[in-house]
Amino acid sequence: MANNEIDTSAQIRELQAQVEELRESLKDRANQVANSVRDTASSAVDYTKSEATKAMDLAKENPTTTAASLLLVGLIGGMIGYAIGCSTSQSSSNRYWR
């Protein structure tokens, strides 16, 4: 009986050691992934800032073209919105006004 208790205790200690090794391994891997994500996000932010600065400089150099482009985009967006609004409201407006 004492032999079984010793074997069980040894097995439990071995399992605890293995669990601790797994925890350390997972912790290290999680740190690697977090560092990788942080580096990628930092690169993306730097790239976005760079591109935004280029766009702002271009807009400052060509204010008339920028204004015309924004006006055109706004008009196209308005026409698309109007077309969608008209196509969805026809069926529902007929129901309410009859």
C-alpha cells in the first residue's frame, strides 16, 4: 500500500511539473504573438500616418481639384442615396396612402 502511495505522489509531482512547463510554454508563445501583433499594428499606424500626410499635402497643393473631387463624390453619393430611398419607399408609401 505504501508503494502505491509513493508512486501516486511521484506521478502527481510529475504531472504538476508538466503542467507548469506547459504554462511557461504558453506564456512565452502568448508573449511572442502579442509582440508580433504590436509590431504589425505599429507598422500599420506608421503607414497610415504617412499616407494621410501625403494626401493632405496633395490637397494643399491642389485645393480646386480637391474641392471639385469632394463635390463630385458628394453628388454621386447623394444620387445613390436618393435612388435607394426611392426604390425602397415606393412599395411602403403606396400601402400607407391608399
